[in-house]
Amino acid sequence: YQRRVRALQYIKNYGDYDWLRRFYPPIRKSFDYLLNMYHPNVGLLNAPGPLWIDVFIRGNYSSDSNAFMVQLFRWGSELETFLGDTTRANYLNGIADKITEEMNRLLWRTDHYITQLNPDMTIKDMVDYDSNLLAIAFQIPTLQMSEQILKRLDSGSCIHGLASLPRPTYVSEKYYDSANCYGGNTGDSAVTMGRIGWADATARRVVGDLKTFENVLLNPILNLLNKNTWLYERYTCQSQPTHNPFYICLLYTSDAADDLICV
């Protein structure tokens, strides 16, 4: 998913239309690959695994992948419109609309989206911060629903680490134990992630929460960059660096600082 997004962002940011026409066939094939996972009888993507936290056991009609597909298919629609294929553009936009509708009908529970709905109609619900923030960022819930989500998420003790030392943004309300991780790998189960910080920042922009955006998400990261010129890979619920104390994580820097500025 992230490679497709980067390709579309590159085209938007740099206007390299020669590159676009050269690489349009593989980009279109990549969208076809995703479209093959879409089940029109349900109106959702049936994903074979997690969106971007690769050790978490997620799948089927999951909120992370479906939320991301809404925006990705809208970007794809813009691309097809630019290239003159209005039929395919309308098709992609229609699927994005349908996923939005069915996420709100099938995956919504009181104040958040569940982790996944299974074909047998059983569910898994870890109260994932990433998928719920992505949904708000891509304007899937109504404003009232978005406010309910943020109230639930912000009540969590770990969402931004310590209130006195905020770090964006934690993975989930419920802990992904070894039974819920591939290979029992819980290394990403109790940490913040820059990519979720990006989703968080985009969600706050959508609802107009400038205070959280600046004071909790952007400024703490900029202060760390100004002080150290690099960031640790992950932070704990107590806002302490984890995984590797000497890790110069350029990806985290890009996701959590550069992308927040772009938001």
C-alpha cells in the first residue's frame, strides 16, 4: 500500500508526467491486485493480512485495510481522470463510496471501528488506534462519529505516552499478546509508531483539533529533531525510547515529522 501511495504522492508533488506515463501500467496492475480482494456482495475488501503493522494478526474484512482503500481508490480515481479514463475513475470512486458505507454499517460499534469482521460474522476488536485514526483522516465517519472515536481514543492511558512528555502515537487500546501476533512476536504491541502519528495528525486536521496537533503531535517531534537531529525508532507508554537506543530511524523521522509538517 505504501509504495502505491508514495508513487501517487511523487506525481502530485513533482508533476513528473513523463514518469507517470512510463509507470502507469504497473501502477494500474497494482490497483487491479487490490480490486481482486474487493467483495462486491459485502462492499468491503477481504484482506489477507494487516495493513502496515506486519506482526499483528489481522485480516478478512478489517478496518485498517478498508479505511486505507477508501483514500487510495479516491487517489486512483483522480489519476484515471487525469489520464482520461472517466469510466475507471467513476468505478474506483464508487468502490470508495461503497466501502465507506459498509464500514459505517458493518464495522462500527458505538464509538469506534472494530478490528475486523469475519466471513462467519464473528468479530475481533482490539480498539485499534491506527485504523480508527485512518478512518477519520479519510473522512469515513461523520463528524459526530469522529468525535466519539477521538473521545474513546484520547481516554486511553497510552495513546500519546505520558501527558507530560507526549509521543505520537500508540498502536491500540487492547494489548496484542503473543496469540494475536504472527510468530508470537509482540515487539510492536506496546509502542508508538510514526506512521500512526501521521494518521493521528491528519485526523486532527479533519476535525479541526489544532491544539492536539500542535502540542501533542507536531511540536514534541520537532523539539526532538532540533535537539538530536534524529529520532528513536519507537517509544513506550511511558514515553521512553525502546527497541534500540542508538537507532537512527530515518523512516520514523520522515513519517512523524516531515509528514506532519506536510499535513
